[in-house]
Amino acid sequence: MIQSADTDAPRAPSAPSINPSEVAKFSAMAADWWDPKGKFRPLHRFNPIRLGFIRDTIERQFDLALDAKRPFEGLRILDIGCGGGLVSEPMARLGASVTGVDASEENIKTAMTHAQEGGLEIDFRAGSVEALLEAGEPAFDVVLNLEVVEHVANPQQFLTDCARLVRPGGLTIIATINRTPKAFALTIIGAEYILRWLPPGTHDFDKFLKPSEIEQMLADTGLVSEPAQGVSYNPLSDSWRLSGDDKVNYLLVATRPTDAS
């Protein structure tokens, strides 16, 4: 259920998935989450293509009716690093029971307020993956991990813990940035320092992960990855599209076999 916007969100504990400097960085921008022309403008432009990919992937995995009004009815979805709820809300509108978790209390308060104004029931929590596991949270049908892994303190432990929350037959979808010269040029030099789409210092190139690295981390947890799906930006149309180029942004889907324990 939605917590009241004026209710203090639970305080996030210290955990390997939480990098305090990264939390502070995004907390400072929390009020801008739903401003399509603000600091999160790149995410607003990117959101339609990743939402389409997420919907198509989930519908295929669970053999859902493509023409249903609320095709995700009955599914439990975890949105890790949910920020202001840009993905949590569409998932709830599609019928899913959504839990959104973020280490920033400010982000969670923004998410709570916006969802409440839209009449959506979403379980937003200020916390961490580790806290969910410690509390014995049941595994989810879908774990969304979108533009998060490049900001955590310990990516391998973070992905391992996230994978533990994927039920047999379920899946996780990861969106992140490749560690390539092209990614450095476009996402850091271009987006942060030339175009000023993002505040300088938003990303640390050394924290970017190659698809093969994520695939190996997930394989160690029993998840089976599909080939990475590239996502490319077209500056002429100011739009994103799925592409065969995963050298910058990419989406990666991994599933837990139904016979997994």
C-alpha cells in the first residue's frame, strides 16, 4: 500500500548495495524526478523504449494476453533503485503488484506523493536489497534493476542479492552502460560535460560493466542470461531505439529455470 506522503519512510541501513555518495547525489535531485525538462530529462526520453522492452519481455516470459487491459494482473514486480517511480507507476497501471525500493528517503517520498496523486497503490520503501532478504521477503516474478548497478558499492554482491529475489520461472531485467571507449565519450564527455544533460560526475566510468561480466555474475547465481540488447540514441530525432549496438546502453534479461530450487 502507499504510505502517506507525510509519513517518514523507513531509514535505509548501511549495506553493500548502498554507496552513500551516490545516494546523496540522487537525493539532491529528488524533486526533479517527474519534470520532463529537468535533470532527469534523459530518463524521460529513454523511458518509452525501455518500458516497451520490459512489457514485451514480461508478456513473452509469462505468456500473457497482449490485448488485455491489465496484463500484469497477479504478477509481483520489484523495482530496485526505483527513484521517483518512473517505472514503478507504469507497471502498477498494467496490473502488477509493485514494490519499489530506493536507498534515498527523498526519492521514496517523491515517489509516494506522485503515486498517491495518481491513485496508484504501490509499496514504496526506503531501504536496500539486503533489508528485503533479511526480512524474508518472498521472491518476485520480476526484478527490475534499471540504471542502478553502475551506482552501487559492490556490484557482484548486489547482483547476487537481487538474483536471490527472482523466483523459479521468474526473470530480472538489467539496464546499464557498457565499459567501452564509446560509452565514455558519449555518456560522460558528451552527456555530462558538453551537452549538460546530466550533472557532471553522475557516472563513474570505472563502475560501468560489460555484458559478459554481468552474465557471469548472474550465472553464478543460477540465472540464465539472454544476449544483451543494445539501445541507441538518435540525436536528429531526439529519441531512443532498440539496436544491435550494445557498446553504450544495453538491456539484459536473465531467467531462473523453473526447476531451480
